Amino acid sequence: MAASPQISFDDFMKIDVRVGTIVDAQPFPEARRPAIKLWVDLGEEIGVKKSSAQITVHYDAEHLVGKQVAAVVNFPPRQIGKFMSEVLVLGFPDGEGEVVLVTADQPVPNGGRLY
């Protein structure tokens, strides 16, 4: 896949990517594609937000709690079945196109903004 067109630094700053800790994770069998419902603590300012993530190939719900992940926090909420997803948890595709979560390699305070 080719790189996207260049954007300005101001464009980049419009995307609010924060780090948070998964505090709850539940299977989401009602989703069209296998998914897990996540509750992510994004710090005092933002709080705990929900996300639906299609990450079942590499992750199971019971082992996600405590993992720090990156999430876009300034997209509008999106209805996924009966679940309202409030943030977009970020990941990269592996060699088969399955999601691998973007994580911090050292513990950092929840709510920290990507720069």
C-alpha cells in the first residue's frame, strides 16, 4: 500500500490519539465479524470509554485487561450493533491482515497524548 498524501502538522494535531489501559474486555458474539468489547481508561480528563475491536485472532478478552493501548478519542461515537463504540483503538495489520494492537512498550500515564 502506497503512503497517503502529505498532510500539514496542523492536520496531524486534529487527530487526538491517547494512551489508555483496558479495564474490562468482553466477547462480542453479536458483531458481524468476531470482535471484543473493550472499556479503556483514558485518564481523569477523558474517563473510561468503550470500543469494539476486531482483534480475536491474536487476543482473547480475559488476557486484555491491564494492557495499555492507543486510541483516537475525537471521532464521533459509532453504533456497532447494540454497542456504542466511543473511541477507535488502533492497530496494525499482521502478514495476514489481522489486527495487532498499538501498545506502549513502557508503562505511561493514562490519557497521555501521542506526539
